[in-house]
Amino acid sequence: MQIVDDRLFKNDLATFLRFGFVPREKPFLNPGEGCFESYAELVRNEILSSTQYPFFKYASKSGSSKGFRQYNFEEFDSAWLHALRNSGLQDEHIGVLLSGGKDSTAIVYGLRRIGVKNVTCFTYVPAHGENEAEDAASVCEALGFEHVTLRHNSKADFQAWVSILARSEKPCGDFAFPAVCRIFQEMKSRGISTAVDGIGNDVYMGFTTSKTDHLFSAFNLTRLFGRSVWGKDWLFSLIGPWQLKYIASSLLMHPLERMFSGSRLGVDECRNLGIPISPIWDTLTELADSTDGMPDYQKRAYCRGLLFDQFGAMRKSIIAGESAGIKVSFPFINEHFCEYYCSLEESERFDLKRGINKVALRKYLTDLRSQYGIAAETYNSKKGSFRFNFSDFIGENKEELRKAIDFRNDKTFVHDLQVFAIALLNKKRDYYRDSKLFLVLSFLISESKRSNI
């Protein structure tokens, strides 16, 4: 039986509200030609047939291959600069999403080394939390690039987010999306034609398991009791602090769900909204079967890189770029560089004992800093990846959000989501609850486009 119309739409919605993204190329749209027995089969086939990013074929190689090369600056530098030269960046005004981290820092060093001069780097600073601007500005000053700091501005952030989301064909549940929307809006105003994003290397650079994740895995209740306790957040509803609620909900996730960022609606919350939840469990079972036998760090690389990066994290720049008319380049997915990096010895890619990823990239940046005279602590001292305080954002824009989601729709479950969102907006701000509300609001604002056509 082929999945069509509201059934497929509901399945995508359920996945979005649980994962924060939908692992399909065109979510909330029918798949076109082809007949699929189940939603899980549809998702599996779309993942396996994805050819947009050639680096995916290195997902398994990154964990299974021991490699044969040791790190060498000249070889690494040659492969990395090749990736940048083949990203279509010459003779254009380039905008770089620059955090204080390793990936985006490697990009600006590389642009300097291949002779690209018309570069403006953008860093977003939240109202509270990590301030990456100082580190980013130090790198730009040393390399001779313009640096722009965008600070939290509730109204400007909201306007950029709603404007881009309401024009998008699909929602974006990434918690950093409002910050990225603001950056792309600023890029457009400055005449930037191409943006460069450092996302995309988790799938082959390694994604080792932290001590915290080891503990979550050891005490995961779904691993022990299966579907009967999966997503039953209400079991811990009387817990007070949001931090404890988040920990409790993590213990009730499917083990693979822990590898995706963010909070999510509980299974019973979805059911009460008329959203089918069984297809998600079936999809997780399919994914678990496909990763069976992989070591944990390789499984994390697969789920974080192959799924979350492609369908989640990378989407926020792609969606914002499409809205602003700006091409987005992801040099870390360059096939030549991926192949080189996977040829490195395992110990050059990640240190499993110490839980350190991107070992060779760290060495490369250390070598570069010595050449450009930048202190060793310049990158990654305040790493937030454009962290965005969405709970404050919701509270500061509560009335505007009410208006944004007030639209007519003939789907009963969409109306129920509107009622659900209004009820949460009326409650006292709570980080855990607001993380769920952010996903619902993201969907509803995106859905408003279809309702107003």
C-alpha cells in the first residue's frame, strides 16, 4: 500500500516532533513515483539512495578502516586547500559562519591560504552563555578578514526567523536556526553571494562517546524494557527542575534517539494530538538493525553525521540561504578531503580513551597557529555553535508568536497543535517544556505558508 496525503504528512510530523528533523529529502511532501509498504521503508530507501553528499560513503569507512597514513602537515594542507578551491569560492564576496570552534576556524585559515580576500565572517552572541566573538575576532584580525558580531536582539532575531521559516517548504527544528536566520539576513544586506559553513565532518572524523553518554546508555530504560516505556515522559512529570526532566526523558528515549540533539515531544503527547507514533518506532528499529554490530563511536558517527548532519544541522543554512538567495558551501563534505581523512590511522582521527575527536584537525590548527602567531587557546575556548536561548526568545516574543500561529487549517491535528502551543505559551517559562514548544512553533509557522496559499 502506498503512503499518501495526510498519512505521510502525519508520519513526517511525528518524526519532526521526536527527532527535531525528518530524515527525508522532501519532508511533508509525497514521495512521487514508487510504492512503499511502510514509513520505515520509505525513510530507509531515501537514506540509502541519497547522493547529494558524496562523503556519506565514508560513513562506514571512518569506523571500520584502520587507515595507513600518519598526520603530515603538507598532505593535510594540500587536501584541505583542494576542498576549498573546489567549493566555488573565488571572485565572490564570501560570508563565513564563524564560531570559536575548530571547523569554522579551519575554513578561514584555508580561505586565507588560497588567496580569497573578499571575506566577511559572522559570529552570533546570545543573551547569556558562550561568547564566541572574542576568539573569532582574534582569528580574523590575524588573517586580515572583516569580522561582524551580531548580538542577541529579540525583535531582530524573531523577524529574521519568522520571515525565513514562513517562506520555507519545510520546517527547521535546530535550536540555532533563529541565530543562523539573523546571520543570513545580515549577509544578504551586505551583498554576500556565497556562505561557507563548517558542518559536515562528524560522519568521518569520528564521534566518540562522552562519559555522560556512557552513563545514559548504561541506565537506558528503553534498552531494558523496550517500547512499553519508550517516550513515557509523564512517568517523571512531578520532577521539578528542567535539568532533571531532561535527564529522565533521556533515559526513556530509544538508544539511537540519544544521538540526536535536543528535547522532543513525549510519545503520549503525540498520541493525544492525533499524531501516529508507531512509524517512528519502526523507523528506529530499521536504523538499529542497519547499525547492529557497529562499535558505539561508529554508530554515533552514522547517526550524527549521516542522519542529523544531512537532514538536520546542514538544513538550517540551506533553508536560510535559499530564502536569502545565497549559495551555501560545505567544504568538509568534499570527497577528495573525506577520502584523505579516512586514510589516516585511526589514532590520528580520534582518541577513544580520552574521548577526543578530530585529532588530525587539531594538529593542523596547532601548526597553522604557530605560523600566524595566534595563541593556542584562540579556538574552542568558548564553544557554543551559535547557541540560541530559545526559552528567553519565546518569552520575549509571546504575543508575536500567538499571531504567527493564528491561521485557519483544515487538518484537525494542526488545529490541535495550535491549541497545544497556545497552552504552553501561557505557562511559566521552563527550558525543558520550551524546547518542545520550539519544535511545535517551528512546524506551525512553516505550515502557515501552505494554509495561506
